[in-house]
Amino acid sequence: MKILMVASEGTPYAKTGGLADVIGALPHSLAHKGHEVAVVLPLYRSAQARLANARRVYDRMPIWISNGSAFQAEIRCQTDRDVRFYFVDVPELFDRPALYGENGQDYPDNHIRFSALCRGALGVARHLFRPDILHCHDWQTGLIGPYLATRLANDPTFLGMKVVFTIHNLGYQGIFGREALDDINLPREMFHPDRMEFWGNISFLKAGIVYSDAISTVSQGYAREIQTPEYGFGMDGLLAQNAHRLTGIVNGVDYGEWNPETDRFIAANFSVDDLAGKRACKADLLRAFGLPDDNLDTPVIGIVSRFASQKGFDLIEQTASTFMQGDVKLVVLGTGEPHYEQLMRRLADSFPGKVGVRVEFNNEVAHKVEAGSDLFLMPSRYEPCGLNQIYSLRYGTVPVVRATGGLDDTIDESTGFKFAGYDGGALLGALGAALDAYQDRGRWTALVKNGMRRDHSWLTAADQYLRLYHQVLSR
Ligand code: ADP
């Protein structure tokens, strides 16, 4: 099978969250199973340094916007192991300090930027890599279907190509005013409730849902939840109508990258049969966060997260002064909404020597948190899949999670602690149970080892995607 993935981020070229991990790993797993796989990404500034071996494979591909003017895209290609990565190079749009915006503000031309990604990808599909499946990820790639259904509807090149659309997070919907249709070269008739209109605006995410042959999301739990008003962000009705072509596939983990036996970022390697190194990782972690490493028996709670309301920081705000009274330490790595950054810094000030906070995006420190913590706290309001809790399992760091979406699907009572209601009391209950269990060495070691033995490798998820591709091709 020939599969072309389109996404707005992918490791090691550009990352803000879990989507990048998926794009960095799933294509290789599919290729490993004998399929031909390519990926299209924007050429962001952050990716440029990684394109040492890239070839220019297409020059001056016009990307039409309003009033007859166009950007010229260049396509670059670099092969990483057995996957071809194509980069859409439009410096006016992508050569910027960040991926989506700066200082908490989205770039005002994001509709043009990501329509250029979609049209660049369709150019790749026409001239460079003609796939059976176009696998699109999140709102930034939502326009592939609409272009195929309108501007390219009579173009034989694309005949028989199927579109699979994966929702990694329904909270990000790519909403723009209806006048944006002119800038992205789509007919005004697209402003219609059966097409792209969404409560008076247009939504790229809705476009992706409506104009695809199959829809997937990143856990079965989340696939169910997004059909309900509580989690549907206004799209629950649309998704419920399309439930027959909506499936959930839990993300895998790249164990080449996240494995305590081989991890090069951590102080000592360890495994399920020999946990000794984890103590050295704990001491190293405490030092990395400026905390005393004199008592290694005190449990350490770790957090690695985008600072966003999705991740449950208001629950942490409500409860931290209670749970931090006990003999416990907390390390927090994250970036995001300034309000939560300040909140975390205040917490560190209130509990000197007990709470360490680093406001930065730092992959090496993320590995140290996974390896050196005893517990990993993820009290998300909603969580499509969540990767950190799955990494935690492999590092023998026991997850304490809210039972929602992928967190509920991946954690059970033999590997971690869950609470259901989104309230502080429930969080304190689960965390309290975890801290009690920590005092019982036998019980704790069993939890740690159960988690470490769980297998969430990509090969399983890749098989599920292949089954989905086969289904849409046989329709
Ligand atoms: P989301 O995609 O919603 O942010 P996930 O749990 O699916 O959440 O994935 C988050 C990914 O981003 C993980 O690989 C995590 O380690 C990484 N990450 C998040 N914040 C940071 C940070 N401040 N520094 C380094 N890595 C981070």
C-alpha cells in the first residue's frame, strides 16, 4: 500500500505535543511492515537545521490565494530510514520563530499557512508520491478533503485516493471567519452547515470530518466521549451522525526513544529485572530541579505537560497546598498559558525544597522526569490519548490519572490510580491511595513491574491503521 501522511508537526523536525510523536513513529512502523510511506510537513524554521541532506524535488509550485496572487512553494525531500519526508517550503509562511503563534497569539494568517500545507501535500500526491491513502492529522490538514471535492473533483490524478482523517484533539478546531474562504481558494458555497460552516464561522476540523472516507481518533474512550456534549466542543452531533465511520486507535510509543534500558538522557539505565538505576535517576532528577537529594525515600510526583486548562491545572491549583503538606516532592516541567506558568512558580515559592518547576520545553528533562519520579500525575479534564502516562508505565513511574479518554483506556488498577469526577476531592483521594501504596514496598514494586511489562509498541497500532486503510479501500 502507498500511504501519504500530512501533518503540521513531527519529530524530530517540529514538536509541540503528542501529534509530533505519532508522526515521528507511525510511518516507520508502517514501512517496517512493508508499505511505502511518505510524510508531508511544513518547512518551519526549527526544521531547517535538520534538513542537511534534503534535495529540492519540486520548484515553484503555485499556491493560489485571493485576487489572483500566489505563493510559490518549493518541495524538499529527505529520507529517514525507510520513510520519505517532504517539506513544503514557503518562507513567507513558515520561516518564523514558532509553529502556530507567539506570545499566546495565533498567527493571523494560519488559515493561509495550513491551506498551503494541504495544497503542497496535494502537489506531492500529484507529482511526487501518488498514494492509495491520504492520511490527514488534525485541523491543519482538514482542507485536503474539500480541495479534492471541489477544485480537484474532475482531476483523474486523484481518482480512487481515499482520505483518512485522524483527530488528535477535538479542542483545536481551526476556526476562521467565512471571508477566509477567499484566501484559501475554496468556493463560498462551502459556507454551509453540511460542509464547513460551524456556528457562523468556518472550521477546518469540521471540513476534515465531513470530507473524509474514515475518521479515527486516538483512543476508543475518546471516540465515545466526543459524541457527547460534555466532550464534543459543539461537534458531538456531527460525530454521532458519523459514528459508523469513526474508530479509536490508541497511540503507540516509540520504545527506541522511551526506554529506561537504553535512554541516553538519564543518569543510570534500569529495567524491570534490575531497578537499581531508578534511584540514581531520582537523585539526578531532584538536582535538575534544584531540590535537595538527601532523602530518596520521599516520594516524588512528576508532571510533564502543556500548561493548558485541558490538562487539569485548576485541579492542581485547588489541591496542591493540601497534598504538599505531606512528605512528598513535586517536579513540574511545562510551558503554555502564562496564568498556569505563574501558578506553578508560586507553588515552588510556597514550598521551597519540595516543589521544583522548570518552565521550558526540554526533551532531555522530560526523560529525567519520567525516569526519576515515583508517581506521574495527569488529572486531565479530557485526554484524547496521552503519551506521558504510557511512557511512565515503561519507566516504572506509577500514573495517577483522571479516568478519561486514553488515560482511562491505558491505565488500570494493576498499573496505576484513577479518579472519575473532575474535582479536587477525587484527585486527593486517588493521590492519597497512591501515596499509601508507596509505603507498602511489596505492593508498590508489583505496580511498578506490572506497568513496565505493558507493551504499547507501535506495531500493534500500525496493524489497526492498516485494517482501517484496507476497509476504506475496499468500499
Ligand atoms: P499533548 O499532545 O496533549 O500535549 P501528550 O501526552 O499526547 O499531550 O503528548 C505530549 C508530548 O509532549 C510528550 O511527548 C511529552 O513528553 C512532550 N512534552 C510536553 N511538554 C513538554 C515540555 N515542557 N518539555 C518536553 N517535552 C514536553
